Amino acid sequence: MKTLIALSGSLRRDSANTALLRAALALAPPGVRVVVYEGTPMLPFFNPDSEADPPPAVRELRGLLSAADGVIVASPEYAHGVPGAFKNMLDWLVGCAELGSKPVALINTSARAVHAQAALAEILTTMGWRVIAAASPVIAVANRGFDQAHIAADPALAGPLLMAIGALVQASADIDAP
């Protein structure tokens, strides 16, 4: 069983990014489990003095990601950048050597949001994670009011999402291969 952790860059209750990730959970093929991480709002502000002995919420996040085979990221763009709470979460993960080479699907929910996507690709690559191009499509659901059921039922949206999941699972299998 492959486990993929889905990270949304949005705290918004009706976020298109989170809806897309929940659709991934619904669409996951047999042998693949998608877990949508909901703990971003509970993380304390990053403090390098606490990295060696992080708060419990941070230890839980690190453990979840360490055990995962891959990560799916979907984040909005705010003022040409990564949302603050999401960047804070990533800051807690920068020093985690056990997360190096983690394959990542970086899904963009808005074709206009190119700055945050570029920033996220740079941040994740700097962290040592591997952004998998074949698993990183633009699936335009932002500002369209779609919920996860609509996304999962629409072949034009579900198809690229399933292809991204498949490419991410393949990338994680390539890591496991001798």
C-alpha cells in the first residue's frame, strides 16, 4: 500500500485547493491511500531554537511525512507568493534529512498562479524534495465553486488528477526499486 500525504496551502474552509486534494482521496486507485493533512492551522510559528525538540504538532507532521511514499501539494497564490501559514509549515520541515528525496506532485489549481508555483518548486527543491513534473499539472478549479464530489465526477478534472497520482506513485516506486 502506497501512502500519499496531501498538503493544502489554504486555510479557507471552502478552498479549491483542499477540495482538489479531497477529490484525490476519493479517486485514489486500489493500493494507494491519500491522507489529507489538516493540522496546518495548529502549528506554532517556526522557531529555529525549537527545531531539535519540536512541539508535538510538528513531531506528528514530520512523522506522517516520513512514513509517506509521496506528497501532493496544492496551494493558492497570495500577492505573488506562498501563503504564510503554509510557508510556516514548510519551514518546520526544512531541516528534516529523513524527508530528502521525497517525491512531490505540485498541483496548480489556477493557471494564473505562476509565482507561487515557481516559489513552491524552489522551496521544495531546496528542501531536497523531488518535484515530479509528470505529477504536477494545472487543474483549473480555483474560483469555480467546485467541491470534491464535482471534481472527482468531472472527467476533465479527475483525469489529470489521476494521472498525477499515478506519476507520483511511479516516482515513489522508482525510489523503492533496487
